[in-house]
Amino acid sequence: MQPQTPNIHRAKADPMKTKSLNLAIAATAFVAVMPSQSFAERTETAAQALVNRAATALGGAENIRNVHTLQLKGYALTAYMWGTGGTITADLDAPLKWQANNALSYSWDFDNKRYQTKYRSNFLFPFAAAFGHAYYLDNRIVDGDIAYNLTEDGKAFRVGYSTPGPLETDGAYDRRMWSLTNPLSALRAALTGAVKASNYRIAGRHELIDLEEKAGRLTLAVDRTSGLPHHIQWTTIQSNLGKVTYTTTFTGYTPVNTLLLPLAAKTTLNWRNTVYRNLYVDGYIINGEIDPLAAPESVRSAALPDALAPTLSVEKVADRVWRISSGTTVLEFADHMTLFELYGNQALAQATLQLARTIKPGKPVTELIVSHHHFDHTGGFRVAVAAGLRVISQRNNEAILRELASRKAPGVPDALPAGGTFKFVGVDEHLTLSDSAYQLELYRVVGNNHMTDAIFAYDPKSHVMIEGDIGTAAEDWQFWADSYQDNIEKYGLTVSKISPVHERVFTHDELIEFIRGGAKRVANRCAKYAEAANYLPGCPAFMHRAW
């Protein structure tokens, strides 16, 4: 039997009458229940009635139940590092950087509670690591409550429950919630009992209900005029932001077989009104063949990665200077210890802070130097605030750091569930930290198109430079190759060693060769693409030195 397109009534409707009718239906659904029901029971009854009405608007409850597999084909743009977490400056008006998700496919196996997202990624801005421009295959699957990834050559490895990172939070919880962030999947789950609908209420132009299942709770908003799902909302955790709310709004409903499905979805965050993802749908395939999504036995029997504690080591760089393998440099003053950066996420930061306290047990860790605001470099910032550390950074970063510290995270694992405050020391161009035992110079970074509000540290006795993203962001491509030498020349420094956040400890000569190789690779890559009339962001790389 050929799929049928639903009949669409095109007569001009009176919006006031339609709205009044919808309100009357909603009111009837809410009050037409047994008087003996409790308030919770009445809202649950009204919630199920809303599910039924939305299902009718989408194409009918029976047609929705008869969808067993669904594929969405399209492409997306995702904000790099949650929006302002990856911008050149933390200013509210700074333009965002974007990650393209091409050759995108979402697949649902509804009967077995399996879901897959698959796409190839490319950063639409100059990125120092090759993976950012490699169009690598990102193939993520959740099978019930087990999440795993598939590599290009078919190797499977297990993913944790919900792991926050600078680019995203991902895991079995998050994938299950994303699997329900679609009008068809959400309503089908409510119709089949996979989720429980409850807590009916009205908010402005929308009727709202909660959808609850083992993974967590979502809120579904239905347009009171059209009866179609308008948006779906749920929360996750994020190392820099605490508790984050996603709101995904659906637009462009179009007939697909017997149903109406959206051709666009925009996901925003409850932080700076950030647009987190724009999804553009090319089309849907209903009840077609999809990839096998059952988790292999090797994945099912694997340990949950979330439970694996990070293994860290300490390297002595110079007198009173140590580097922890997480990227933090520890500096010893007469009566206290200072950290340069708490990188990554809160779990890594907790382990780093704990290890740093063992280097000189009699001296407390009292300060954190933040090189710049990017979310990989401030992934452990909330841990520092919870520990009462004084924060030192470029003065323009104070506003975003206070904003990050003030965000709350009730009911989830987080170092600052109620938010927090801290003492801040701002660096303009130069600041000296010193006592009777040790001296450290802090300078503002120049000549770097990756970050404008950044600082680095310099130990004038041992000639050690401590930095993040000046010369060591990654080995592959050096888009801001001149920055390291620009800074040491501007401030008249003699550098013998570099203790970086990324990479390993370098001598000055080693770092020059490291940068030289990346600069040549960038030049060759830009030239190769230019020959094919493909002009990439950041090409030709802006350099004034002959590398």
C-alpha cells in the first residue's frame, strides 16, 4: 500500500474562534474528571488528553504508534564550546564560532529504545588540532541505558552516563533525552507508555506537560492554536555552567506520509540566550531500514567510563615549579601554593587539586591563575571557587567568571550547587606576584587571534614560561605561529622552558621547532585548498615571520 498524504483543509480560519475553541477543549479536558481525583491525578488526566490532541494534530495516534523506525536526514550547526565559551573574547556581543555537522542522520528504533546520531564534523574557523577539520565520523548510539560509539572501522567502545566537557555533555542520559527531543518520538513514547505524561499546565501560548521516564524528565510544550508540539525542554550538567536547560523549538511542519513533521529545530540554552544548535532537515524515512543498533557484548560488559578515576602524575619543571599531567602548573610561594589553570572538567579538576595539595603538604593551595575564558581552560573553575581560591585573570574576564560562579546546579553532581563568589585580582598589562621566597610575573598576551583577553606567567629566576594556547594549542596547525615570539620580544623575556596547559614541557628551541612544523603545515594546507578554489577560514594564515 502506498503511503498517503493527509488531507489539509485550506479554508481561512478565524484565529480568535480557533483559539477560543482550543481553550475550551483544554479547559474541558482539565475539569471533566471525577471529583474524587486528587490534583495530581487531574493534571495527569489532562496531560494524557493533551498527548492525544497533539497526536491528532500530528497525524493521528494510530499512525504514530505504527512508526517503528524513523530516520532524519539533514545537517546542523552547533555552537563551539557552548557559545561564548569559545569566542575570541567573553564580551556579550562577541560573535560565536560554529561547528558544521554534515551528512547528518538521526535514527530511531522505537520498539527497542535505540537511537543513533551520525554526522561528519568540521569547525568553521581556524582550529589548531587536525580533528577539527578532518570531517571525522561521529557515530553515537544509545541502546536502552547503554551508550557507545562506533569508530570508522567499526570498533565499539562504551560511553559513560553523562560526562560534561568543554564542547558538550554526552552519555547515556543525554542521548536518551535527545532521542525524545522530537515531536514524533516524544508523542509516541507517551502514547505507548514508554514515558509518563503528567503535570498539565498553561503558560502563555502553550499547554505544557512533563514526560517522565527512567532517564529523566522533559517538558513538552504544545501550541494552543495549532495543537502541534512547539518545543521540548530538559536539563543536563556542564562543568562551567552548572545546570543547563536545553529548549528545542520545532518549525516548518510538513506532510510526511500520514504525519506532519518539522523541517527545522533550534536549540537554545538558558545562558546568554545562546543558540546552541540549528538543525536543518532534508527529509524523513518512516519504517525504513536502519543500521543495527544493539550494543555488542564487548560494550555491555565494559566498565562504565564515568567510574574511572583520572590517573595523574607530577613533573618537576624547575625550583618551586611543577607540572601536573592534567595541564596545571603548580607554583610554590613562601606560605602558599598557586595553580596556573584547572583544565578540562570538574572531575579532572578535583583530582588535580587533590594532587597539588600533596606536593607541599604544609602549604595550602590558595590561588588560581586563569589564562583565558575558553571552556576547556575554565572547566575546573567552579571547583576552584568551591575551594575558596583567589582568582587571578585578565581584567576583562571578571564578568564571565563571576557569571559562571553564580550559576546554580541544584540536585545534580556539581562543585557549586548553590553558586558561589570569589575574590578576583585583575591583570591589565602586567602584574607581579611575590613574597620572600618566590616571584612570578604575569603578562597580557599579544599577537594572538585565538584569544584577546589572556595572560601568561613567567618565572624570572628559572626563566620558565607558563602558558595556554600561545604556542602549544596543538601540534598540527599553527594559525597564530608568531604569538610566542611576539610575546617574549614585547616583554623582553629570556625563556629556557615552557610549562604549557596542552602538550608537554618544552625547551625554548624545542618549542620553536614545534611551532615551525605547524606553521609549514598550515601554509601547505591553505595553498592546497586555494589551488582547488576552496578558501578556508583562517587561510592564508596571518604571519609576519618567515617560518
